Amino acid sequence: MLALIGFLMILTFMILIMSGRLSAMIALITIPTVFAIIGGFGSGIGEMMLEGIKSVAPTGIMILFAILYFGTLIDAGVFDPVIKTILKIVKGDPVKIAIGTAILALMISLDGDGTTTYMITISAMLPLYKRIGMKPIVLAAIAVSASGVMNLLPWGGPTARVMSALNLEMSEVFTPVIPAMIGGALFVVFMAYILGKQERKRIGIIEVDFQAMAQLAATAEDDALKRPKLIIFNYVLTIALLVALISELLPPVALFMIGFAIAITVNYPKIKDQKERVANYADNALSVVSMVFAAGIFTGILSGTEMVDAMADSVIHYIPDAMGSHFAVITAILSAPFTFFMSNDAFYYGVLPLLAKAGAVYGIDPALIGRASLLGLPVHLLSPLVPSTYLLVGMVGEDFGKFQRMVLKWAFGSTIVMIVVSVILGIIPF
């Protein structure tokens, strides 16, 4: 019964947000609350909500200060040289722009952090997309797809969870999966090519003077806000911040807070200017961060009522014994919906050990199950439970439901390509 309530809750949630009948934030708050009451958990809802909010609080605060940090750098004109260089290469061809976006996002995603990837990619490319007339949702689709593939990197999170949950080494989990990642990355470039062709058909190749266009593609509307003399300092500060994030010198939230404090003080030393800059970013920051905390309520209730556990057990229980020899492929396929509907922690620490035990019954090594569990990650990033995705959607000004409808098929495409490559190369057994 608990599993049935959980499945109905998720189905209702997806229908309401993808049909546009409720905004994602309202649905994240109200739908789990209603179903928790239906399930008889009314007395414990408050505590579950608080636990969920506490779990996402560091991420929410980190995203807030990431928006403030990169917003400051955008206004200061840090990404203008990047845009001018890209313009010089791609001119006004939407196909070249889309492929360039994919390559840029894949490279930036090497740091393993979706938030950083989105902030830099969108900040650098959005003015160009708007100037050319390309749809910003195309930019978001390419960015999230690139991040979904590169999220398999050990420092990205999921792979580290697999290694710790199953007590495995990186050579057993990540290294064999690299060819599948390459296949996924090539699919992202192919996806960018297709989307670029669609945009070229819609708007054509824009023939404009490069110098004039580069000037118009500035990332800050007001030239008075730009700080060209501080561009080297801002680059050094950003590189130092990224190095600190990757090396885990301090918690990410602390690093972004310190980085923002330094960036805004150096670029805009006057208190009046600082207040104006913060107020300018407030709208985007509020919409994104409020969504993160709403997602915390959803995950808090989903975990607190143990609906997650019941749903996982029911799915595993109903896998026929005849399919046992294909359990690695089944795990790879299940990892897409499982990581879509629950947090990475819930899946990799709660469900994956159960899948590994079930696979062992059929003689499949836990390392193979661990590799398979990573292949659904491109779909995971479209989950309403992933805070960085709200940041991405907010930055391009799109509706979350519309974004999901457009990108889900491509995300499943990435997953299928990686599964096929893994089976062909023997990374996981068929």
C-alpha cells in the first residue's frame, strides 16, 4: 500500500507540472503533503519537512551565493572576451553555435559540479543566443545533457557514492565506464547538431558584422558596470575558486560566500553599488532558492514516510527470475527512473545495495551492478529533486515542465547510448 501511494504521488506530481496545471514549486510542497496525509502520516509531516529542508539547506545557500558571485562577474564583463572569441569562430550559424555550446559545456563539466557548469556556460552563451534569435531552452538542453554525462566523474558525486556503498575501488567502477562516457559525450554533440539544424531552419544563418555583433553581445547592459581593468583579477579569482571547489579546500557554500564577498568588494567598492547589484540578482536568486527548499519538503516526506524504500522493494521484488542473468542491464535501465524520483543518496545508499545483493544471487559481481547504476544519470539531472536544474531553468527564463518535456527524450537517448556501448564493450554483461 505504501509503495502504491508513493507511485501515485509521483505520477500525480509529474502530470500536474508537465501539464502546466501547477508550478513546480507549488507541486513540490502540496502534492507530498496531501499524499502523506492520505497515507496516515499527518502527525509527523512537520518533522519530515524540516529534515528535508535541513538536508538541502547547504545546497540552497551555495546556489544563492553562486548566483551572486557569477552575477557580479557577468556585470563586470568577465565573459565578454569569451563571447567575442566564440562569435569569431561560429559567426551566426546556429549549428556551429549549438555544437560549440556542447563542447564548452563538456569541458567545463570536467569539474564535476553542475552548478558551476550552468553558471559559466549560460553566462557565456545566453547573450549570444538572444542576439542570434536562438531559443534559450536549446542552450539549457545542451548544458544539462553535457552535465548529465560528465556527472559520472568520481568527484561528481554519484561514482563516489557507488564506491563507498559497495566498498569498491575507482578502478573497478569508474575506469571501465570511461568508453561509455565518451559515447554519451558524442551523443550530446550529435544532439546539439540536430537542435542547431532545427534552429538554423527556423531563423537561418544570421549575417552581421562581427565587430558590431561582438559589441552588442556584451554580457552587461550597462557599460558603466564593466571592469575591464580587473578582468585578470576576476579570472584568477574564479580559477582559484574552482580549484578550491575541486580540491574540497572548504565546503562549497563557504567558498562561494567568500568568493562573492571578495568579488563584489573589489569590483564595486561603493556600498550603494553593492546594494544595487544584489537587488538586481534578487529575482533570479529567490525563484531558484525557493524551489530548492520546496524540493527539500518533497524529499523529506518521501524519505520520512519510507515511501522510497517501499517503492524500491516492490520494483526489485517483481523482477522475474528468468531475467536474473540480465540483472546488470536491468539495473542500468532502472537507474534512470530511480534516480529521477529520488535523491542520489537515497538511491546509491538505499537501493543500490539491494540491487547488488539481488545481482549476486545470479552470480553478477557487485562492481558490474555499480557500473550499471551510473548509466541513468543523464535522466537524473532532469529530476525535480535536483537543485542545480532549477538554477539552469531560472537562468534561461524557461518553465520547468516545458524544459522536462523537451529534454527527457534526449536524456533517455544519452542513457541508452551509454548502456549500448557498455554492453558491446563488455563493461556490463548482457
